[in-house]
Amino acid sequence: MTTDTTVSIDRRTTAVLDEQHVGDIRGALGTIKAGDCAPRTGLSAKLKTLLAIVGPGLIVLVGDNDAGAFATYGQAGQNYGPKLLGTLLLLVPVLYVNQEMVLRLGAVTGVGHARLILERFGKFWGAFSVIDLFLLNALTLVTEFIGITMATRYLGLPTVPSVALAAAVIIGAAFTGSFRRFERIAIFFCLGSLTLIPVYVFAHPAPAEMLGGLVPTMPAGPGGMAELMLLIIAIVGTTVAPWQLFFQQSYVIDKRITPRFMRYEKADLWIGLVVVMVGAAAIMGIASAAFAGASTSFTDTAGVTDGIEAYAGRTAGALFAVALLDASIVGAFAVSLSIAYAIGDVFGMKHSLHRGARHAKGFYAVYAGLVALSATIVLIPGSPLGLLTTGVQTLAGVLLPSATVFLLLLCNDKAVLGPWVNGRLTNLFTSVVVGVLVVLSVILTSAVLFPDISADQIFLIMAVSGGIGALTAGYALLRRRRNAAPIDRTGRAEWRMPPLQYLPPPEMSTGRKIGLTALRTYLLLAMALVIVKLVQLALG
């Protein structure tokens, strides 16, 4: 057991479910005592506090540049040059707003995302959130180990021992029984993403082209408009993934961050955003330079690595492979923890990295079991790895709108967030994002089911979905204006959500019931159709 200072939980005043989620903040780079209420007035004091807080935002966002991201950004750079950099730029506010909302939920409520959905929206949605997260994360973990195998093969390492060693590192980092040790290991691997910088220097893509790519465009390329739209959707699904919401909220809780340190955690988010966007732009630029003028289309990340070697030399290729290996391990850390946290939260198991494996058997069993299963699948001869990767991208695209919808609803639930509920601008921006994600989800599902879909049909789907979305948004805006009441923000620095059993039932208007029913119907139908299609592909 760790020697972290903890305090006993008063069940009448806090909703925190695990007593290890209360006490000193013992981060990788510093400590803040539980009773430390001193003002941070000088630059040195503020910097020390920031260093102690840094971790959740950095890990979740660097973990976003995982094996799947390497493939997606590599494909964008190889097929379209740096012309899709503008898509990444448009996703910066989306990433920040989403992660800021789950940060608030974690710091204010002390309860994980899946448990809040269960308590506020019922057993169906609670079970659905955990089941789809489990399925999606298991598939995502397989893609992380695919990245590990590609990287180690390029480096000339034997596959089976390399995969086994990577799995041991991923499992061992969490099994230390110390939150601080895990975070130090995770941040060490996060710094490994900087390996992309020397590769970028070796590749030296044209600065003018990179700057020009920041302007959002619809470039021409192989496969026409339909393939371009699907790649843009893949970039969105890779950059804004559902597991991020569950991981960030639970990790903030496990780190014992309270509303008092909200400003510092927002700074942590911005640090993570800068690192992840620099990495994503670097991958796109490197692939763009390596394949400029080439007639070959994207195959996989291994093909990108070979192309980098042919263009910039063996050292550049090796560094890119190391960056891929590092990114896959960071992604595996975050994806595995997100489901272990969610299951622990929903089923009332002890679920904290502050605990040793003997004191949180179920939590660690889920974490280790997912990692071991994914590593095993990758090593089975004949496993449909390409199909699994397609399945991850498709299911992530289908499920992302529902994750954002519940995030928005929870952040407007006054019983949950009190004075921390969303303001009008945040709601307006997030509503637009939800609408766009729904449209992209419909397009992606249609493209998987009907591979020969044309650009005209895609634009028709966008037009119809956009029209329905505009009508729905207008109706919701009118209702909100009628029922709008000023938000009292006083005393929010000390406000925490009461225990779950003391919360009043959520308001379920007719419009909300209709909306949730429509969402449930769409998700079940889309998931069933996608799974059937993937099975058909697997059977040839």
C-alpha cells in the first residue's frame, strides 16, 4: 500500500466513491497537501502548483496520438500532402471544450462518467455506456498492439518477445500501487512523442506548404470526394475519441483534483493540446514530404515508415518507428485505464492507482486482462488486423455523438454541477459540435454499409441531416429561452456535488425523452448493421 495521506469520507457531504480519491495530490512532478488552502501569489508558487497538477490533460491528449492516429495522419499526409492540416486546427476548440467539461465533472462531482450516466439516465444508458466502451476499448487496444508490432518489426526486433515485453511494461506501470509512480512513467513516455521533431527536421517539408495547409480546404486526391470525406471523418474520430471522456474524468478524480485547482488543470489541458497538435501536424508533414510526387497510395503505417526511410534515411525511419512504439504504449495506458475506471465506478469496486493490486483486485484484473487479451489477439496467426482497425474507426464514429450528447446533458444538470454548469456560449458551441458529429456518424455508417457511395449521396446526407439538426436546434433554443434562469456562480470554488442518493431526479421533458429514444434507436441500428457488415467482410 502507498503511504499517501488520505482522509475519511463523510458520505453525507461528498459523492466520492473510493476513499483513496481524497487526500494529498501526489503528482509526478510535485505534491499539494490536502489541507493546503494558501493563496498562490508568486510566480514560483504558481509554477510549483502547476507542476503538481500536470498529468491528466497531458496524458489523455498525448494518448490521443496513438497507433490509429499515426495511420490516419500518415494517410492524410501521403495522399493529400499538408492540405488537411486545417482540419486539425478546427478540432482544437472541440478537443478543449470537451475535455474542459469532463474536467469540471471530475473535479466537482468526484464520480466517474459512466456512473453519472447510470445514475442520471437509467440502467439502459449506464449499461450501454460501459458495454460500448468495453467493446471499443478492447478493439482500440488491439490497434495499439498492431502499432507495436509494426514498429518492432521495422526495428528488427522479434515480434513475440517484443509484444510480450510491451504488455509487461503497460501492465507493470499500473501495478506499482502508487499513483505517482504510474504518472511518472506515463509522462516519461509522453515526452517520447517529441521524437517526431527530429524526424520532421530530417524530412524538412516546405514551410510555405505547411502554412498553406492550415487554411481548411477540400483537396483533390485518390478516390475522389467520397474517400476524402471518409478520411476527414477518420481524423475527427481519431482526434476526438469517446474513451478520452471516461479517462480524463476518472483520472482527475484519482489524482484528487478539486475545483480549487481548476485553472491549473485547464493549463494542463492546453499543454497537452499543444503537444498533441504539434505531433499530429508533424506526422502529416513528414508523410507529405516523404511521398511528395509519389504515385503510391496509403497502405498502412509500416508503408509510411518505409517511405520515410527511402526519403530521409534509416535514422529518420528508425526514429519514426520509435515514436510509433512510444505512442502505442501511451495510448494503451489511457485506453486500458478508462475501462477499468468505468467498470470500477459502475459496480462499486475499489478503483484507484493509489491502491495496490491486493486491495483493488477487480480494477487491476480488468486492466491487465484487456492488455493481455489484446496482445494475444495480435499474435494469433491469421487475425484480421486490418478489419479490426476498420471496426475501431467505424464504431468510434458511430458512438462519439452519444458520448458528447451525455456530456452536454450532464454539464447542464444543476443537481450535478450546481454553479459549475455550462454557460450559454459553451452550450451553443457544443450543440453545433454534436450536430456535426451526428452527420459525420451517419455518413461513416452509410459508407461502411455501402462502399460505393458517391460524393453526391454524401452531400445529400449532409443536407438532410443538417436541415433536421437546424430544426431541432431551433426548437431547443426556443424552449431554453422560455425556461432560462440566471445561474448563481457564488461560492463555486468550494461547491461539490452531494452524494448521489441525495440528488433530485433529473428533469425529463417530452423533447428530451423523444431525443434520447431516437438516439437509442439510431445507435442500436447503426451498431448492429456495422457489426453485420464487418462479419460479412471477415467471412469473405
